[in-house]
Amino acid sequence: MKRRPTISVCMIVKNEEKDLPRLLSSIRGLADETIIVDTGSNDNTVDIAKSYGAKVYHFPWCNDFSAARNESLKYATKDYILWLDADDEIKHEEHHKIRNDLKRHKGAGLFLRLKNVYGDSGTDFLQLRIFPNHKGIIFEGRVHEQAIHCLEEKMIPTYASEAQVLHHGYDTNENIVEKSKRNRDILEIEIKERPDNINALFFMSKALRGLGEKERALICLDRLMELARLDPSLYMKDVIMLGASEKAAVLCELGKEDETLSFLLECKTLFPNDVLIIYLLGEQYYRRKDYENAYKELINLQDETFTKLLTPINIHETRMCLLNHLGISSLFTGDFLTAERCFKKLIENDPMDKANYHYLSLVKEKAGDIEGAISACDEGLKRHAMDSYLMKRKYLLYLSKESYAEALEIYDDLNGYSNDVEVTAGRFLIACKSLHLQDMQRYYQLLQEKLSISPKPFPENFTETKDRLSGLEDKKGESLFDSAINFLLKK
């Protein structure tokens, strides 16, 4: 029988009496030994750690997370290192995933899925959390310490696991600000020692952005990209790709839209397969209402899950934005199948968002499926009974298929839309089709009022009414009015 791989959980702590019990309870059955290095607690942290059977050592804090982490590695005796923080948590259902991955990828490092918990949401990303217990593998960096560089130097392969670590350290804005300030202060020391350290520059930009100092963050990111231009071999480093997407996000937040687009186009040539760069580029085009180019970028991501990224994003939110942007861009570029698929997925995710029923109905209409468009409205109305917006769409759809009786039944339920220009033009059409002279006069004059024209009996003010309708951005009202007039002329 093969011996299963053993795990040393290695941690550094200071005053973690609140979070430590949750973490230590969560790794029971996973950790073969637990190594805890305390950096100066004055609460019950040490006693709690010992009560769970952890081996506790002491190390004076020196503003260097790597130094403390590396101290913990000295005492590990098992096959693999799993490093954790006191505010982490690994649910018991994740244990077997880790064990199975260690068996499957013998001697390799594992990226675990780290979820930063913010209430009911949070951000997800991959982080190297497990690696073989080999001499010479150490953490680097005073803050946001990493061991990946050592694994790369030793050519130790790495794999992405589906196992998830919950991180509760950023669960409030106060915690985010506090840790950003701490990181900024430590990184200032590191950058003073090594001004062109690419990891320090990247993480300093993250800390400054978290503190709202976006212009200063941009200075760090500009330097980071400049170093890559001076040494193109750096483009192979993950931190440069991460820095590129970070710079694009900061530029966008600063309102530098042209610069953002220009930079993203440059990044696409450098990192043609980076899904975050492609997404950000497509999003920029979408914001500019350049739907053709947005579609060209985003269609490549239609099945993207965003689960292999090394930078924290809200995966669910990003996926929903992608579906929305791609759906609307597909609609405007005539790819109705993709648009329909996007809006159906959005409805499946959130059946209460009525905007998606509107878009699905519009897609069906543009594709020539009027019955399907009406059905989409009906699905929305099941959840939003008598919603005026969806009722208006259904009303206009019935008019387009010349189902005037059905349209007339809806008209009285339109509430706030009953005097809308398009709705009124449609009601004028119904009156003309039925040759109801009193209604023709009534809705013709009402239409003039809506167009800010002094109302007069039909056909007076005809030319002015037609011109005003022609000047509207949406041509639906003009189309309905023309249909009514053409019908009357044939009579």
C-alpha cells in the first residue's frame, strides 16, 4: 500500500486569538503537523495554538513576512508545506481535493483557489499555497511573500487545484485600509533597499490603489512596465502581466480613457492569451459603444470561467458583466445566436432582472422571431406582473405583427407609458386601421402634444408632426405613424 503524502501546515501569527480556533479546527484531518511561529503575541494566541496540538516557536517581528515564514519552514518535517494565515479557513470538504491532487501530482507545487470573503461576495484567484518540503525553497519579499520563484529555479512543476481556501482578512473596509497601510509602510522599506524590484513595485501599486492613492499607484506601474521594456525577458514573469492589467484598471479609474485603450492594445500584442487583458480591452470598446470591436474581443471569452487568474477578481460579477457586454455587442453586430445565449444565461442567473427579458425580446425581434420576442416578454411579466416597460414592448410587438386587437387589450394596462410617443403613434395606427374617426382625431392630437406641437385636427400639422418624429433617435414612432398614413392613403 502506497504511503499517502504528509502535510506540514506552517503559519506565522500575532494576536490571533479571535481567528485561530476557526483555522485550526478547519485543518483537523488535513494537517499531519502544525507549525506556528509567533511574532510577539500578548493575547491568548500561543495557548490556543498549543491546545490544538500545534508546535509553537517564537521569532521577533522585523517588518519582513518572508523572514518569519522561512523560520516556520525550518521546523517542518513532512513531505509538503501548506502555508496558511490565521484568518484562513479550509472547509473539510476541500481536504480530499488537496489529498487527491498531491497523489496525482507527486513532487509538485499546488495553486489553491483563494477566496477573499466580503460578506456574501468576494474575490477569487489562484495562489501557490503548497510545495514540496525541499531545502532551498524559501519565501521572498517583505510583504506578499512568495515561494514561486524558488520552484521555478528548481524546475518544480506546479498545478492548479480546485480546492478552496477562504480568507477572512479583508472582510471589512477597515481591515482593507489597515492592511493596505501596513503593506505600504513595509514596501516603502523594500523599495528603498531595492528600487527596481518588480514584485515590490507591483504590490506597492496594489496597496496605494487600495488607499485611494491612484496617481502614486500609477507611478509604480509605469516604472514596472518601463523595466519590462528595458529587459523584455521580464515579460515572461507573471507579475508583469498582472501589472499590465492593474495599470489598465487604474488608468480607467482615473478617467484616462484614450490612454487606457492605447495601453490595452499594446498589452494585447505582448500578452495575446491573457484573458483579463482581452476582457478589459473588450470592456473599453463596449464603454465607447464600439460594439463591433467589443464583440471581436469578447466573443473569444464566451466560455471563459476566469478561474485560472492570479489576480483577485469577483469571478461571478466579472462573468455576468462579460455576458451582458457580449450579449449587447452581439445584438448590435447581428450575432443573434450568441446574444440569445448570453441573455438566457443572465436570466438563469438572476430571473428577477427584468432588463434581460427586454434584451432577449429585442434579440428575438431582430432575428425575425416575433412570437419568441413576445414569449420573452411574457416570461418577464410572470416575475414582474404588469411591468410597464415589458408591457410596452409586448404592445409594440403585437403592432409589428398586425395583431391590433391584442395590442389594444394591452394599451389600457400601460400606465405611465400610455402617453409615450411610440405608444401613442401605435394607438393612432390602431384607430386608422379600424377607421374609428373619433379615436383618429384624439390620438393624432395627443401625439402632437407629446411632440410639443400645438394640437390641431388631422390632417393639419401633418408635415410638422412627421418632421418631429423623423428627428427622434428611435424611429419606431415614425414607422408606426407612416404605417397609419399609408393605410389611410390606400383607402
